[in-house]
Amino acid sequence: MLVLLSTSTIKAGTAMVLALDASDAPRKILHVKETLTLPSGPVTLFYPKWIPGEHGPTGPVADLVGLHIHAAGSELEWRRDLEDMYAIHSTLPAGASELSIDFDFVLPPVMGGFSAGASSTSSLVVISWNQVLLYPRNEQPDSILVTPTLTLPAGWKFGTALEPESTQGAVTHFKQISVTMLIDSPVLAGEHFRRIDVSPGLSPSHVIDLASDGEAALAMPDEMVRHYRNLVREALALFGAYHYRHYDFLFTLSDEVAHFGLEHHQSSDDRVGERALLDANLQKRTSALLCHEFVHSWNGKFRRPAGLATGNYSSPMHGDLLWVYEGLTEYLGNLLAARSGLRTPEEYRENLAFVAAGLDYRPGRTWRPLQDAADDAQILYASRADWDSYRRSVDFYDEGDLLWLEIDMRIRDLTHGKRSLNDFCRTFHGGENNGPEVKPYTFDDIVSALNATAPYDWKSLLEERLRSTGPHAPMAGIGMGGWKLVYREKPNSMEEARESTDKVVHFDYSVGMRLGEDGAVGDVLPGSAAYAAGISPGMKIAGVNSRKFSLQVFRDALRKGKSSKASLDLLVLDGEYFKHCSVDYHEGERYPYLERDTSKPDLLSKVLAPLAENSSPR
């Protein structure tokens, strides 16, 4: 099934006029005026609940305030549905044909949570249209044509995949579009704004729209610009087609917004720290973000699991194929980061070592298979960080990375190097350049496409990987690629960057816990030495062998323990009480690396080689 999303192919249903006044965005409030053309009688208005890309019922309906509904010059009564809090019932009087809706949306100041998290500062705002509209529940969003207008603070510039009709001062009128494509086209606006062409001479156009809280943060180095231009060329070489009319990377640089990436057909909503272009560690941590979200235009937006292609925002989404939607995207995004030069081959391997080790030291995998992590995604996205290793989280990203690496290596082995996952991508994600489309798929479609690339019992392999409750991560791809996972006493450069930015140190592979800079215990691995000593998440280490805690003191004690039979004596604060925990551990610090296995060819390095002839990675 192929669903076209162009407004020229949509049979018009309800007409909507939507005027969004974001002039008060700096004080975190948006003003909405909406008009719907409807037949008279009972009407149920729906606030978008299941948000594409967020894989859950995350629509922030609690932040819709000040709702008033009018028709024929009178205010109408309304009432919320008692079972579905996202539905609002009212009645359009006989003889009336227009429903006028006014409300405000209060933007949250909190960092956490995808597009429902903080999205504005005194200098910028990210507009997520799903937050600022109601639509008739009995209408498919594809059939509702909306004419949107946006008012911004004076002097602010913006970037979006929407096509402007006209701009008069601070007010921009956009071309008519379906509600589906409006919600799929966020806007980034700000006082400090820069636009970078990353596909000069190519069609369609690709640009990075940058907005930040300060002008200095917009200074993307020339070398980085070159790598992002490589990214565009490499993605087009990988997939052999595109499914957008133009593409905007909406790149927000701020310490006051929620940090994440969210995919769309013709743009991506990418949010990182203010100095992510200038600070070396932040650069490393965020270097694959735009790559991942760009891949989603093909894998996630164009080719989408049938269970996620519901066609509306009220039907529950089924995440059983998120190991493809997110897992394959994670694999390809990391590859494109290396192929484009945004990461060096060494940085790629260091990140892959971290991924593999993290999944190998994951006690939760002995009870929760990868398939359940995908099935339970809408719950796991909101799960806490404590006991993360035992609960498991949205591991279909990282384990999907390992799984698709193995698939890539098996294709290369089966075809004696004549074919690879690149061929699968060109077939599965390619096609005609028709602009935004949705082509749903099932598990059987994945198996068929893999068999068309290289005949094999892919069904059995995938089912085995998805259902496994074995204690160890699936590392066949690393081994087939000519490398092996090893541990050394010092963290690699990607691990150091992660520690610097996240302020958390992973002692998972040694004593078995994660520590903050202040000694706060974020997680403990069941079966580890820390767990055996009685340490649990939420505690705080105050002392190490009779000395005040610091990360350096703790690390020194771990190293010293290699030559000592004495246990590590930790003074731990548990709520309002102190206690001593004796940790019987003597193997020192351990951090993951990939090391060449010289008994096998180095296929992994071949995988990282650029595809586009004019790419020039560092």
C-alpha cells in the first residue's frame, strides 16, 4: 500500500484556518485561533495524542488552556470525554457552518520529554503544530486541508519545510496543506538565526536552519559544513532516491530546551546544547544526531511499519517493528556519520564498543527479549534511569545497531562481497522521487526484501535475535567484520566525551554501577560486586577508603584494588542514614574498545568507506 501525502492528491474534507500567534513565545505561551467549516450537529474535537516518531500517547493535552468555542456569534458549551481525555464534545447549532476555537498553549519550562518538553527561550522557539490544533475526530487528518498563519516576535527569522505564501512583517501565511503534513512540518524560529546550504548545486535543496540563544553559537566550522554536505551526498548514494521536495535540518542550539531529535518527511527537529558546534566533547556526542534523523526520512517516514502507519493521532500505535524503524536507522545513521567525516572510523568503533559492552552488561536481557522492548516502547520511553540495566529501556536502538551490522556482514559473506545492506536500502527505500509518501511494511516484507538481496533463512535468524533471553549481546557482526570487543583500563575518546557532557561515569564493566560526579548512584547491575555489597540506585557515595569521595579518588581506589586483597570500603548515604558497604572487587577499571582480529579480513573498514565519489571525509 502506498499513501500519497501531497495536497494535490487529497480529496478535500473539512477546511481549517489556523492562526498561531507565537509573539509571546519568550514567556512560554502561544495563542491559537482556529476556524473549522463543518455541518451542523454534534461534533467531537480531538487533540493529537499519538505523535509520530515519539511512538507513544505523548500529546501534551494538559498544556492546552483557555479553551473557548464559538459559532454564530455565541459561545458554545463543551465537555471533555470521560474515557478519552483528548476528546472534547460540543454541538454546532443548526444553520451554522463555522466553528471558531480559541485557546492558548503553555510551553513547559522542563527539559525532559520529546516535543512535549521545553521548546522556547527568550531568543527562540520550536513550533510543534500537533500542540496547537484540534481537529474533528471523525475526519482523517489527511483529508483536512488547513491554511496556516504564523506570527513571530519582531525581527525573528524562521526555518521550516512549510512553503510560505507571503510574509508581511512578523506574520507569515503558508500555502494550504493537509493537517498530516502540517503536523509533520515543525518551525524553528529565533532572534539569532543562520541558514546554511548543504547541497550547493544539487536538487532538491538541503539546508541547515540554526537558531541559538547567542550569536556566537551559530559559528559552525567550515570543516563541519563540508561534512554535512558529504552527509547529503552519502545519503542519496545509499538510498538512490529521495522522498521530499526539499529538506530542512532544524538545528536548535540551547541549554534551555529539551534535547532530542525527531524525524519528519521533509525536515528534522534536532535540539542540542548551545555550544555543540564549538565544544569538542559536545561535537562528538551529537555528531550522529542529524544523520540519524535524516535517515528517518527514508526509514520511518517513507517506509513505515504498518502498526505505526495509523493515519490518525487517536489510534494506538504498535511498536513491534521498532527494531527496524529505530534499529536500522541507528545503524545507518552511525554509518553515515563515519562515511561523511562527521566521525572518524576510530570514533565509530569506539561508539560501537560502548554499545556492544552496554548490551553485554545488561542483566535485564535474561528476562526481557528485544521484541518485548519494542512492544513496550511507549512505556519504556518514560521509564526512570534507576535499575535501567535490569528493566531494560528502548534497547531496540542499540541492539538494532548490532543486529543490522550482523545482517550487513552476512549479506556480504553470502554474496562473496558482491552485495551488502546498501543494496537492500536501494531496493527497500528507493523508488520514484514523488515527494512525501508512506509505504507501510510488515515483518514478512522485511524477510522478503532481505531474501531478494541475498537468499538465506532470515526469518529464523531474526526470530532468534528478537526472542533471545541469552545473557550476552549479539556480537556476530563485530566478529564477522574482523574485530573483537576488549577492555582496557582507560576510557576511549568517545567515552571521555560522554562522561564530560553527561556527568555520569559508566563503571558497569567493572564494579557494576553508574556514578554521577557528586557520587550519586544512578544504576546498579544485579550480579555485580556493587550489587552484592548492598548498593542500590538513589544512594550516594560520600567516602572511599576513609577519604572524601571524588571520581578521581574512586578511580584510584579501583586501580589500587588490583594489587590488594582488601575490599573497597565505601561510606554510603542512604536517605538520612550513613552505612558502610564493602565491595569485593579487584580487577581495576575496565572500559570497552574494539580490537582488530587479524585472523579475519577487516570488513568493518570497508563498510565505513564513502559511497559518493565526491565525498571527502577527514
